[in-house]
Amino acid sequence: MKTYTKLIFSIVNFHLLVACCIVPVVNCYAQDSIIAKVKNTFSGSLIIDNQTVMVPVKRTFEFTIQHRFGTINNGYSDLYGIFAPANIRLGLNYTPVTNVQLGLGLTKELMQWDGNIKIAIFRQAVRGGFPVSITYYGDIAISTLPKAGNFVNNLDRISYFNQLIIARKVTDRLSVQVSPSLSYFNNVEGYLSSEGTIKPKMNNYHFAIAFMGRYKVTSGMNVIVDYDQPLTQHPTNNPHPNISFGIELVTTTHTFQIFIGNYQSIIPQENNFYNQNDYTKGQFCIGFNITRKWYDFLSKK
């Protein structure tokens, strides 16, 4: 019973901390609402493996499919990873109030459930105002496989991710973004040292930074790129950087991205913390994201 109490306490504390951020955000928008804001910095909420600065309009419901095939370096034997074991996430997002999106997802890897929140703090002004858009994104994930990992109690199954997303729409065609992040795992593997003591293989925390860009080729097609750089140095098993690039096809209600990169996990803290695919060795994965939007969902109209 004590284990479940700690688990609930951890989750509640996380969401209370995030909720405290919402009040200053609402006040900020109330004071700055008369300044015209830049629209459509990106076409959707995702850009390959990362969140964009965008938060959909109020009462928007999203269904997202994120899929990653195996690595391509086995060649024809598994059809360049397409027939290899794949990873997939199904996600649901809803924007209940202006500038705040809530989400829930389930990922095949470790059968991880994740809850997430996204808060638009500032939006780039057309002129005479804030020069960039800033959004906070956070999630909490829990593995639900009964025997996966070296978990002693349920609190060990939890991981967290916090990211500050800073973006600028440079021109009508070009948008860029930088996103520093902090990942945290309640439990990491250890090893028995020569002195007979148990030492962790990795730190519980991990800092990283991501750089993204979108170039609009036509009204319905974009070129997208993403680079993720680890910053924290661990005792062992340091993760490799990720480089991804692809094509994005856009309609009013659908966004489809197909790309190649060396991340195979989907939950961001798993990618940042544990990625061992090395792009210098050709360990890339083909992936795609599909997002379907419904506007004015649950509207009284």
C-alpha cells in the first residue's frame, strides 16, 4: 500500500507543479492580447521525434499514430528494417482551454502509458512584440509490463520529461526551433564495482538540446529536419545524438510525416536517455507520424 501511495503522490505533485505554471501564462496573454501574433509557425504539434511550439486552438481533438521500423543496416534480409520489430505509439490530445493541451498515449515499448501537458507561454508577434514563441512541454510515463526492467516497486517504473520549446518563424517558408530538455528516471541500472559496492551505470537525470527546422516547399508539402544532442555525460552507456530528415504532407485536418533518423523509441525521455543507434554506422530507422484533427470537438453547437 505504501508503494502505491508514493506512486500517487509523485504523479499528483508533478501535475500540481505544472498547474502552477498556468496562472502566469493566462495573465501574460491577457496583458498582451492586443498585439497581432504570428500564425502557423509549424504545420502541427509534432516535427519527427519532438514537439513543436504549436498548441492547437481551443476544443481541438487530435489522434496521433507514431511508428518506427527497425534499423536499415541489415539490408534486404529484413527489407531495410520494415520487417524488423517495430515500435508504435497511439496518442490522444485535447485542448480544453486556450493555450493548454492535455494528452494521453500508449507505446509498445515496455507498454508505457504517458500523460502530457503543453502550455503556450508566449507567441511571436508580427511586429513590435515578442520575437519568438515559447512553449512548455512535459510528460510523465510509466512502464506497465509486469516483469520488465529492474523495478523494486511501482515508483521505479516512472520517468519524467520537461522541455522548453523556443521557435521563430523566420519567413513565410522557413521556421526554426531550439528545445532544451531535462529527462529523469526514478530507477537506473547498477553494477557491482571491484570494491564490492553498487554503482549506477547512468545518472538519473539527463540534459539534452534539440534543433529543428521546417521549410515550406508548397502549400501542402514541407521539408523537415531534426537534430538531438545529448549534453549529460554518464558513467557508462552514453546515448548517441539523433539526426533525422523527412517530408511532411499537410491538409486542413491531417498531417503526415515520413522520415529517416536514428531514434527508435518514441517517448522523448527514452530517446534522449537510451538511444544507442549510431548514425555514423548507418543505424537509421524509417518512421512516420500521422495526426488527425477534429476542430470544435465537444462544442455545444
